Amino acid sequence: MIVEIRSDGSRTVARGALEDVASGERVAIEARGTTPLALALSLTRSLAALPSLARHAAKALVAPRRRR
């Protein structure tokens, strides 16, 4: 997974890409916002629209790690 976040001071753009080498499936995501809350909401909407491969990877990245 690759993620790039850029800001010009008035707007922030987050872009990411994920590739499953075994199946060759690639997924891209982009979120834009003028405030941290707007960016988070945009990112949430984008994650909800992802195919299952990327959705599972995103959950793994966001979910807290459990101790065994």
C-alpha cells in the first residue's frame, strides 16, 4: 500500500494505492478536504466504496492490534 498526503494550506489531498500481487487486482483511493474533519469524512466515504480486497486491507491497517 502506498499513501501520499499533500496540503497547500487551504486544502489537503490524500491518495493511496493497493495491489494484490497474487490476483493482479489494483485499487486506488483519493480523499479531499479543507479541514481535518472533512478529509476524514471523505476518506470514510471512499473506503466504503472500495472493493473487498482493499476493504480488508484498510480494516487491517485501521483496526487496533490485539495481543495474544
